[in-house]
Amino acid sequence: MTTIERSWTHGQRALEVRRGDAGYTLAIDGQGVLTDDREGFELLARHVAAAVTSRPFNAGRPWRPDDDAVLAARFGAGDDDVTLAASLDRTKNAIRARLVKLGLTEDTGGWRRYA
């Protein structure tokens, strides 16, 4: 038996969290994605919520050392803030702030590179 634990709408999208014998299902407009464990389900739900709300998945999450390494390498290769934000799943402002913190650009209130 399947029970609906939570349902909500976002714009014209209908979302439901269902729990059944096989595990948890996140249904979007009636189409379900199944996962058998709560932790996996919560991760899936966060990804969907980020997509639905247009907020990057990593927004507000701590930066990991490997994120910093990717950011520094891609910035050094010439990627712009929009490309970096998309690839690291962060906001443009988070990318800019992290570049300043890492000493890779100046805090001028705009987008600027060291020469």
C-alpha cells in the first residue's frame, strides 16, 4: 500500500512524496522516481527542490577542498562566472565571493581578474 506523506505544487507542477512497500517515491506530475532508502530519497528530494525553485543545489552548502581546486583550475583556464556557477551548482555571487577568498580576484564589486 502506498501513502502520500506530503504533496505540494510549484507553479503548475504537482509534487508528492509517497511511501510504499518498495521504498520512497518522489512523484512529479504523476511520474515517480523510486529510491529504497531515506537518505537517498532526501538527496533526490533536495535535487528536485533545487530544480523546481531555481536555486542551485549547492547554494548555502559548505565549500569542499575539491570544489576549491576545480574552481581555481577552471577560473585559471578562463571560465567566466556563469560557466563556473553552472558547473559547481552554485550562484554567481558565491563563485565571485569564493574567488576573492581564495585570492584569485579582487573584491571590486564587479567581475575582475588579476593580470
